[in-house]
Amino acid sequence: MTRLYKEVRARRAVSRLAPVAVLALGLPALLADAAHAQAAPEVTVAPLPEAQVEAQPGFSLLAPPQSLRPQDRPEGLARPEALARADEIPARPQDPETRMIARAVIGMLSSTDSERASEIDMALASAAALTPEPERALISFLPGGEEALASAPDGSLRPRARPEGLAPAASPVAWYDTPDQPCAAAEGFPDPDIRRNAASFAADGDLCITRQGFSEHGRDWQLTVVRNLSTRRGPVWAVLHDNENAAFDAALYAVSKYGGALVAVEAGENRSFMGQDPNRNFALTAATAATCRDISQKPTPGFTNAISGFFSQRYPVLTLHNNDDGYSGAGGAGTISARRSSASMTGLMTPNPVPGLSDEDNAILLAGAQPLDQNRSARKAVQAFHGAGVNVIYEHVRPERNDCSFSFFTTMSGLGEYYNIEAQHGALQAQKAMVDVLMSYLRIASLW
């Protein structure tokens, strides 16, 4: 111990962080317990003379001939928690197996006496206390890591930080949750949209059908939910009008091909439910709904939270709609067209038309709080969609024009970027093609 004490005294010039960095970089891969295995911080390293190694109990035994310490991070990238001292952080329990493996790898299993073993234990405790939380990629390579990941929530897919006033729904509805009820069979399911697609469900066993319901203002709303259980990642699609069959079928195609989920409002195959248009029913407060003429009872936090609760922070808010042929003001029957512009809408026909795709009734609708000429990301999307032969409609969202639609609510509340794929009734192939164009633009890969 006298020789060790002199060695400690001789090396006290170095910062206390040097040996901690050595252990923080090396130990995570040595720990067999996934609960203790932690990812090392991303640092670059520089060698220091051996004489500058700091003397902490056991560190001189563990340090290599040339010790390492993290270089200073650029301003703004430092991790304060990594700079804390071991004695300021609650100690983590250690198990004998962890200590045994560490010693074996270091080569000291057969040559460490009891006194030095105690010092090594102190060093291991200090390093473990300073090790940051694990990265999921690291855990997957550790013994038992796959099981740990399977039972742990996916941090990258947590629900979006909800705007003020946007409370969670009464029951968990995030698409990546395990369904609260068993997956239902398509045959005999009470939604005709599901029964119409029975062959698709038979061909894809990963599609899970469930139903969720809630009541508000005397209406008993029912939602049909289809999840792709083959992956925890994928976008969510809302189908708000029950009479828009091509929109539902395109959403099912998207969920099967790209993962994620769809949530569809059940209204007896009608556009409205008990006199209320679902796409004019988004309002958390009476104040925000003051300008909405098509909402019968205000506000509607139950409906609003139930639908918005499906969307995660990882993906934009996606919807699908169908419309009638043409525009009623120009000899057609529809209310929306890429050839038409209004106070809120700017229609942008593609300069590269594709037969069967570029009809004026087929378009990807974007929504933004800025005018189009001030919205750089929207202009970028327009350019990409036009290049693929897809028309675009840009909706300028302003609170004084709020109509309680999902596009207005999404933009005004900060729920996320909004994309709506519009297609004429029955134009399923065109709507599927626009799904593929949008997924390519968002860099969401196909599962098949």
C-alpha cells in the first residue's frame, strides 16, 4: 500500500475527469446486465502522458499506459451531467457478475489482492455513476438486450409534446400501443369499409383491426383503427369522412406498405354523423371555435383529443379525402380543385401532367401559417410534387378564418406538419400513387 500511495501522490496533477473518461468509454461494453450497460458519450480523445494520470483509488490499476480524456466539446454541445463528480450522483448497485467480468477483461482476475480489489470496486462505482443513459442501438448488442428493448417504450416514438390545452385522450390511443382488445376479424366486422377489404386483411396478417369509442354532446362516436403490428414505426392516417371509400382503401394500402396506422370515423357510410361534419369538429375551447359556423356544439375537446391522440412526434399529420368531379363554380360538382384559388386556398396545377394522375381533383394539400411565398418548406414540397406530376393546393391558415377543420386545428395548435391527399371519388389508383409520392418525399421507406 505504501508503493501505491506514492504512485497516487505522484500522479495527482491530472484532472479528475481523465480516468473517469477511460472507464466511461470502456466499461459499457463489458457490463453483462442490460440495466447497467450505458452508452458512452460521443467524444473525441487525445493521449496524455502517463505521468499525468490522476490518483484515484484503483485508477492507476485500470488505466492503460497512455490515458485518455475527452477533448473540450464545442460550445453548446457539452453535457453537464457527464461533468458531475461521482460523489454527487447516487451510487448504482453492483452485482458480483459485473465486477468479475470487468476484472477478467482487464486481465486482473488472477492477480488482484483483496486491498486492490476494493480500490477497483471504488473505481467501477465512480465510472458507473458517471455513465450516461444507454442508447437503444447499444443495448441491442448486449446479453438480454433484445428482450429489454421489446418490453421498453420506444423513446423516439413518444407522443408529440401536446400544445397547451390539448389533453391526452381518456384511453391510450397512440398507434404504437398494444391494442387494449384482441385484433378483430375482417369478416363480420361492423364497418363495411373493413368487410370490403377482407381480401387485403387475409393477405396481410400483420394488420390488426380494433374499434374505439367515446361520447360527446350526445353523440356516440366510433373509430375504426387499423395498425400494422409488423413494425412500431410508420405514419398515421386520418380518414374523417365515412362516405369516401377510395380514401379509406388508400389509407389501408399505406398502412400495409409503410407501417403505422389509420383511424377512420364511423358514420354509417355518411359524410356527417348525427348532423355534424367530423372535419368541422376540432375545437378545444369556445374562443377558438368562435368563427366556426359548421360546428353545432362548442367546444369539442373529447373529439379533438381522441383524433389528435393518434399522432406521434416522429411523423407529420396525414389525412386522405375524396371529392366530387370539378368545381361547382365552374360547371363541376366539387368544392375543391387544383385549378381554383380563393382567399385561403392556392391551387397549383403541375406543369408535368401524368395521365390518370394530374386531374384537377387530385392533389396534395399543404397547410401553413404563412403565405405560400413566405413558406420555404411548402415551396420545396410544391416543386417536388410537381416534378412527380402531382398537383398541389396550399391552404393559408389564419385564426380569423378558422373553420374548425383538421388542417386549421393542426396548424394553429402546432400539432405538426399537415398533408392531405385529395382525389376524386373512385380514383383509388391515383390516390395510391400520391401516397407513394408523399412517402418518397418524406423519406419513409416501404416495408415491401
